[in-house]
Amino acid sequence: MAHVVWLDEVGKNDLSIVGGKGASLGEMIKIGIPVPGGFAVTAQAFRDFINRSGIAQELFSALKVDVNDQTQLQLAEDKAKKLIMEAKVPINIEKEIKSRYKELCDREGEIFVAVRSSATAEDLPDASFAGQQETYLNIKGTEAVFNSIKKCWASLYGARAIFYRVEQGFEHEKVNLSAIVQKMVDSEKAGVIFSSQPSTGEPLVVIEGAWGLGESVVSGSVSPDNYEFDRNSRKITHRMIATKEIMVIRDPKTTKTVTVPVPPEKKEAVVLMDNEIVDLARYAEILEKHYGNPQDIEWSIEKGKIYILQSRPITTISKEKKLAEEETEGKVLITGSGASPGVATGVVRIIKGKADLDKIKQGDILVTVMTMPDMVPGMRRAGAIVTNEGGMACHAAIVSRELGCPAVVGTKKATSVLRDGMTITVDGSRGIVYEGHVGLESKTTAAAVGSIAAGVVSKIITATEIKVNISEPLRAQVAAATLADGVGLLRIEHMMLGLGKTPNWYIKNGKTEEYVDELVKGIKTVAEAFYPKPVWVRTLDAPTDEFRAMEGGENEPIEHNPMLGWRGIRRDLTETDHFRLEIRAFKKLHETGLTNVGIMLPMVQHVKELQRAKELIRDENFDLEKIELGIMIETPGAALTIEDFIEEGLDFVSFGTNDLTQYTLAVDRNNENVASLYSEFHPAIIKLIEYVVKRCDKAGVKTSICGQAGSYPEMAKRLVEMGITSISANIDAVATVRETVAREEKILMLRRIRENEV
């Protein structure tokens, strides 16, 4: 496989090769969208560089830190970036990169380029990690381009990126990066488009624009103009002309990217003409239709020509029912753009930089000029966020929507009007900050638990249950806000890895009760958030290489392929002392009334494993009649002998398609040489799933899916046709999967009616 590919050679099926950004650019070129030409240095080139330069082991060891400790996080970033920048790139990769840049210049002339990062996870190839890595603009010359690509690679290990991956449950070793090199658009104006309203999903194209390059809008350093185009009436329904203080441009003398004051005559001038708004809205609608879901799009205009620089899915749309705005007697302190819906009351904490983050306690209101990537740990604790600058696409807005945290941005004067220690109420839906505690609970959104209980949130009802996967208990409230029908996968190993010590450490040091209590605490957070809906907890499934890096893991065996080794049920049934601790935790939860917790056994391949697990559960005096017990179908062995498991007796099965795919196809999903062969849609995978579903359905055993494929709309349609009981998707995919399932169920019913009529 080539280490460098032209963008017009790739598309939506090449996510694992060029990442989400690269695949999207190639796809847009294919359908005629005006995208600047260029090439991609593949994710496989990056992985080849890591391996052949000999830095892999030292690099990944450096990343095993407590991400909530700012000092440790910064040291990890510094060491990782230093390793990348000082390592020697294999000569064949260097030659390919430089040769392709020369070819691009032969096509376009001696041009400036933008070098952008496009990251993806090997086992989750559609994970694009938008905004986590760096972009380098106005780069010219072979050596400068090559050096910028290395900087992109290094940015994969920035503090925010490290923190985000750990919080989302991604393993650093399984995330790669493609570097995208494109002709630079020296734009006079630029910004972002949301093809649908990014908080509510209404059919409104929202466009933000400012002078110069679009980085000022994306970073939030400028408050942009805001326009809305109603897709039903085909009219521009809203214009908000901001005061634009700064702009990012290419300096005509130095050719460097610089930030300069906006000329006085342009500060309050309209950025976009009506015809430009209409044209941008048209592109937004084309892209939403093509991709099948609302899009977050970056655009620029140079010499009157529109260019589309990026398009990615909007994953933060809440399904709340919009209520009529009610007047309140609260005193309005400041207003801005409502960037993330919801209402929160708390104490103001003025933050000037990451050194102030320790001031933020759970539920405080983070107030700053503009959030930066290294503020994410503090943002996670905040009850709401208020900024001076920024628009709907700035860092504060995007992260707040991901966290389900109310946010008001672009207030201009939050840090001067608000004072440390004062109590305020933030209405992230309307962009208003009130003095003191104001009773706005009736307008809280799906991000707030109260609204769910009050029935404010609307929900599409489907016969097929739509559940959610959770890696971290801290994500429980955000997951519950999706109104999922339960949790199809809660991972224990992520709780354990967060403790920094192996289960054996607790056992050997006589601290078993402490370990059980930690498990109970984590699972309880999720079980309470979803009660009485089912929460299926997967027992420990951490491979030996993950244990080895933890305290107490010094004597872990070194396995050539840990993914095929001592993990899952295999470990549970040999280290029975630990498995018994897990059972004690489940039993304790049931005794407290959380009877919605079920047990899911991973990596099962023979019915004898289920039988032995049942024996151990009974040994702990846990009545199997009182708990749902199921297995994961991750091996062909389990799928093809499903009748044996049904005869033995179980309540449910759930497909772990990530492992089922690699074990069925003999494809190591972490091996870049064969990654292109990995596909959950391979006929063999589909046949195995259908084989199991049909037999379980006949026997009254519930069927589900919790692997990544469950988050794909196309897979969801096939599963509904098979008759699967439930689908468990990632948090950001629940709404899309539910809509897909509802549509498919209606199609099937209509088809059945027509067949009966005939």
C-alpha cells in the first residue's frame, strides 16, 4: 500500500487509511463539491514510522498517566512530542512525501498549502477525533511541508488529545493519524455551516462567518456574524452582525499566518451577501443529503469562489421538544449565543488559564475569554460555561455540547461583568446569564435529568430497543439524556484501569472490600441513572499488556498476541478469586435495589465456560433467577454452537462485532497491512449474526449488539430485518440509529401489509 495517496483517490470506505477528514474530502471531490486539491499521508505511513523508528514502546509508556493531573498530562505531552520530532522518518516514506508535494506544485504552480491532521482509531475506523490535532497554514517548500507533517504526527499526543482518548475509552496504541496536504485557500472571508440547527436539529442552516481565514471562527478568537436560512421557506430568517475585532490572514510580506486587527470599516460590516448565504446553504443541504445526517462544514471564499474545506457529522443534536420561551423576573447580567442547551445555576469561577483549573469544583460555572484544549478537565467538572468570545463552532461550544453542559459564548464582557464567587444562572438555550438562582427548570434540555423526568424530551418509539454503550460511569448522565432503552454494554475494565492497580494487587494486599466498593460505586452511577432500564455489565476483559503497565502487573505473562490470549471469561475462570469479587459487587448492587444490573460474559467460545461461570455465581449465594445473565458472541465458536448455550440456559446474547470480525476473517484490526480487509459487513459476519438471531428468537432468548457496527445505520437496518431484540450504540449515534430503526420498522410493516393484500 502506498504511503501517500491523492485525495481524489479516496472516499468514505477509506476511513482507516486517511481518517475521517481525509475520507470526507475525497468523498466530496467525487460528488463535485469545490474542494481544494491535495494528497494524504496515510495512517499506515504514520504507524510504519512509529514502528520502524523504534520509539513505539517508549512513546506509549509515556502516555500512561493520570489525565486529571495537569502536571502529569503536560509531561506526557512534552515527552511524546519530543520523541516524534526527534525520530528519524524511514527514507522511503520521506521520499514519497516530498515527491508528492513536488507533483502537486507541478499541477498547481508554486503554491502555499495547508497541512491538516486526520486521526482515526484502528478498531473504530470512523472515529475522526475532530479538532483534537493541529493544522499548519501557509506552508511552502518541500522541507517546510515535511516538517509540518511531523508536527501533525506529534500533535496526536497533545494534552487535550491524550485526555480525550482516555475519557472516551480509546487506547492510544490503536489511534493513528493521516496528514492531509491541500492547496491553501487565501480567503477573504470564511467560517462554518451547520446544515441543521446543531442543538435541536431543526431544518435551519446556521452559517457563521468572519473576515480572513476560518481559524478565527473555529478557535473562537472572534465572535462571528450569524445567519440562518430556513430550509422549508427557502428564506434567510435571521442575521446577527457581530463586531469583529481581529482576523487571521497571510502576511503579504512574511507569508506567515498572523492575527491582525480588523480594519475599522469592516468591524461591523456584513460578511456575507444574500447570494453567498443561499449558495452556502445549498452546499450544506447537498452534503447532508449525501451523508444521510446533519453536517458541520468549514467554508471559505477567495476572489468570489466558494471552497468547502471539511464536512463531518453533527453528533450533538438533542431531541428535546422546543418550548415557548417564558418571561422571567430574573435580572439579566449578560447575553450571548446559546451554544449548548440546558440550564444550570452555580458559583462563578473566572479562569485565565490552565493554572486556574483547580479552582473549579463540581457544578461551578467556568467563565473565561475562550476555552482552550488544555481546559477540558476543568470543563468536565463545570455546571455551565460562559465565554467572552466565540460562536456555535468554537472550542467551548463543541466541547460543551459533547459534555451535555449548558454554554453561552460570545458575550464580549463575561470576565469583566461576572465576579469570582457570585451565583448565576446560565440558560444555554437562549444565551442568557441571570443573577442568582432563577427557576428555569421547565426549560432544561435532554442534557439535564429533570427534563427527562418531566417528559420534556420527545422520543421516537421503536419495537427494537435502542440502548447505549458506556465506557466511563462519568458519562452516565449524558448517556441517559439520549433516552436510550438501557445500557447494552458497560465496561468494567475502564473503571479498573482508572484505579491504576490490578485486581491481584487488591487481593494480595488484603484490600478486596475496597476493590468491590470501587466496582459498586462505578456501576451504581450508571444503574441509578437508567433504573429500571437494564444495564448489562461486561465482566473484566482487559488483555495482559494493559495489566502489565499497572501497579501489581509486574508478573503478567508476555503474550505474542494479547487479543487472542488470556482475557475475558478465560481469565475469569482461572483467576476465580477476582471473578468472585465481581460477583460480590453485582450481588451488592442487587441488594441495594438496583436489580436492573445484568452480567455479560466476554470472549466465550464453549458452553462449558458458561456452565462454570454459573457454578461460581451460585457459590456466592447469588440466585441466578434474580439476575439477567448473558454472553457476548465474539468468536465463531460461540456463534456456531449457539444451540448448546440456549439449551444450557441464558437470558441474552450480545454481538461484539469488533472481535467477531477479526476472528472470523483472520484479520488483526491493529495491523495496518491488512486493515483494509476488516469489514463487519463481510457476508460471513452477516451470516453468523443471522444464524444466532434466528435461533435465539425461536427460543425466546434476547439478542443485542454492542460492537461498533451497532452504531452504523446500514447495519441497524439489516439487524431490524433479522429480528434482533435490541441495538446498543455509542452515545453520539443513539438518535441516528433510533431514527433509522423506526424508518426500517415502518418499511417492513408496510411491506407485510402489501404482501397480505396481494
